[in-house]
Amino acid sequence: MNQLLAVCLFFFLYASPVQSPRSASQPASQAAPDAASDELVTLTNAWNDAINANDRAKLESFLAPEFALYTWSGKLWTTRSPWLDNVRRYSDSALREISPRVYGDFAVVTSSSTFVVTDDGQSSSKTAVLVDTWRRTNGRWQVVARKSCRVSPTSASTASPCSP
């Protein structure tokens, strides 16, 4: 009887839908690339294209009504409307290292960006690290928050280029 119980228990555990262990650095939601991750990379690039084209209608479609831009230290930098009014100052934006992490109906997309900003007729090239929080509502992804830091030539080569 004990042998039968042991055999049944073995088959029960062997056939159960237990997933293989994952390392702590690889959350279950990120075990493999998925459709949502691919979609977020496409949307991130399209958002960047809309910035370069200064296409306000497209930009508005990417941003949730409560969108806000934050400094690296977490301080509110600006809200949706002023961000949309000032985005025309940015051009030639190029994204690198786009990395989405999907958590159900929320996602965090990190990237690096180089862009040109024009203030008072003077243009200068900048580099930034971006962390965008996306939310899916009724099947549609929109950005609810962006955290950004500009990286200087001296901080770029450090371990923490965005330290406050």
C-alpha cells in the first residue's frame, strides 16, 4: 500500500503543472518575449517618431490624460499639456536599448535616447535615460508616466549616470 501511495504521489507531482524554477533576476512575466513586449517596442518607436515629426495628434494618442514627466529623483517635472506644448523643442531623437517589462496591464519600458533640444534659437545634443510606465486600458496601451535624466559626458561613463 505504501509503495502504491509513493508511486501515485510521484506521478501526481511529475504530471502537475508546476513551472521550472526561475532565477530571481528573471520574473515569471519575463521568461520569454511575448506579443505585448513586441507591441510596446513598436509603440515606443512610434511615439519617438511622433516626437520627431512634431505630430501633436499622434502624441496625444500615446499619452494617458494623467501623463506626467518626473525627474530622476521623483519630483514632478511637468504634466501632459505643458509637455505637449514644449515637445516641439526636441528633434532628431533616436532610441537605443529599448527594454519592455510587462506586468499584466502595466509595463515599464526603459531606453536610452539621444536628441537635439533647441532653446532660444540655440541647439544642443543631449543624451538621456528614460523609464516609461505604460498602462493597457480596453486593449490599448498609453504612457502614464516618464522618468528621465539627462546624462552628461562626465556622468555617462560612471556606474550611476543618473544619480541625483
